[in-house]
Amino acid sequence: MISRRRLLAAGASTLAFPAQAQSVTSLKAVAAAKGFVFGSAAASYELKDADFVPLLLAQTAQLVPEYEMKRDALEIQPGVYDFAALDSLFAFARRGGLSMRGHTLVWYYANPKWLTPLLAARRDEKLLTGHIQAVLRRYPMESVDVVNEALAPPGTAARADGLRPSLWLDAFGPGYIDTAFHAARAAAPGTRLVYNEWGFEQGAVENDRFRATTLRFLDGLLKRGVPLDALGMQGHLSAFGNRVDQRKLRDFVAEIRARGLALLITELDVEDIGGPSDIAARDRAVADEARRFLDVVLDSPATQAVLTWNLSDRYVDAPDEWKLKLMGWRFRKTPYDTQMRRKPLWDAMAQAFAGRRVFY
Ligand code: XIL
């Protein structure tokens, strides 16, 4: 037993720990016992929330910036960086003993306004690699999403190679992805390099096609010797829409493992739009869908991390959802409610984690 005095001496006195955060059970502890990391996305302003900080510290072993590592949040003018918010996230993680995951270096979205015209005019590879170096040399990270969402989403028209239109594709052609990974490896040899995507989890025909396209895409990278360590599977699930297909997901995870790649679940949350207004029923459906997903992905030794896209419904924030929020819809996507109480999703996660076979 650790005495209260020793806890205070260890610096815990500055935080008001809510009763449940003191519980011996934490998702990070259950995950660690089964050989993987549990973490969550967060933003720097959330670190001022005295209800929330104890939860993060008690429950998570890894942090990923929800948006403050995106390029539009960092590089305000060409070559001029504002690292203040990101510095505070990294400092928090260091003090709390959490590792960091990076998200994201190269994306079609969330770029500063000045970048597209400059890139089109110059086609200078340094506009790609310079940013990768600036971020990776400043921050130690366990893993990083080098490229995010380079493929055209399931169900949309795509080129033969499946790539999504983007400023990077326009400027450099498909080779921008290889260039980005090589630059990342050179800048941070000890960091796991990740390709991060969504659309693998569900059973629709367009997801079938997307899984096949992704495997071809990954095979191309590996054949060319691109330094890729892991696939990031975002895990944005939907309790009342396109549901997880366990058999197809299992086969896909086996394909990833067969390629020698690790699998990281990078942005787990469960959309509850379309569900009943009865909150208890919605919470149950959200929990069940997450459980169906986690039981499959955790049944492979390839899976080495699970991160939720925020830990509490207090901070559910997605660009398309503000209208629903205004109409009074209360999202129930994360393991804790807005009052920082555990929800059925938390229990489902803890049970799925605890039920994992030990592979290591
Ligand atoms: C979202 C964030 O949650 C929002 O706060 C932000 O406004 C837009 O981006 N896939 C990703 C994430 O890789 O970066 C996205 O995050 C959600 C979808």
C-alpha cells in the first residue's frame, strides 16, 4: 500500500483526484499486462481541466495530440513554427511518465493556407522533408504517423493505385510517400514509422475494395524498401451504421501480420448517430460495437497499441458535428461521460483488454 503521505510527496497533491480515478483498475494497467499500450488523444487546453487530468494520468500510458501537431497548427509562416501548445503536451507527458505518439506529418488536410500555392509554384521537396525534420528532431516519440490518409476513401472514385488527390500528389506524384518515410527514418531512427488510415473495419463492399487496395499499396511500399513499421488503423466505428465485420477484419489483420507490420489502433471512438435518444441503450450499443472490434484486433500479436480519440465525452469534437451538437445531440463516443464517469464502453474495453491472450 502506498500511503497518502507518500503520494503527496510524489507530487500528487496538486491534483484533485476524483474517487474513481483512484481505483486500482486502469485501462493502461490491463493493457500493459497483455503486452500493449493504452493511450488517448488530447489537446493542450484540456490539461487545465482538473477533472480530466487525473483521468488521463491514471488511465493512459501514451498521448497523441488531437490536432496540435497538424501542420496548420504549427507552421504559421513558411519556416516559422509555433511550438507552444505542442511543447506543453510533451512536457505534460514527460512529467506524467507517458510516451508520445505523433500525429501527423504529411496529410492532404489541415495544412497552412500558404503551403498549397508555394508548393505548386516551387515543387521543392524541402517543403515536405523540412517539416518532417523540424518536428521529429524536436520531439522524442515512440511512434509517428508519417503519412495520414493517402488513399481515396472507401466508395469514392480513385486512380488505379488508389491514391487520393492531394497537394503532395500534385507536386511530386506518388513518390512523395516514399520520400516522407525515408526523411522520417533519417530524422528519427528510433521512432516507429506509421501509415495511418481509416476504412478497414467495416463489412460493406466498398470496404472490401479498400482493404484490397490498401494491401496492394502497403506491398508496394515494402517492396521498394520504404521504412514502414506499422499500420495505424484509426478505428472510427459506428454503432448504428456500417458495422464491423469480424471475419473480414480478422482476415485483414492476419494480412498485416503476415507482412511483418505492427498494427496500432490509433483513433478508437464509436459514432452513436442514428441511435435511440435513450442514453442507456445508446451506451450499450457503443460498448458492444467496440467489444466486437477489440476482440478481433487484440487476438493478434501484431496489435501493439490502442488509443481512443479522446477519453471523455466532454471533449468530443469533430468538424462535421457542430450542427448536431447545436441541435442538442450529446455524443457518447468515448469511455467517460462529460462528468468523467465511466461508461459501458470503459467496461467493454477493460473486459476486451483483460481477455486478451498473452503473446509476449
Ligand atoms: C480531427 C480532430 O478530432 C478535430 O478536432 C479536427 O478539427 C479535425 O481532425 N482522422 C484523423 C484525425 O486522422 O486527425 C481527425 O481528427 C479525425 C479523422
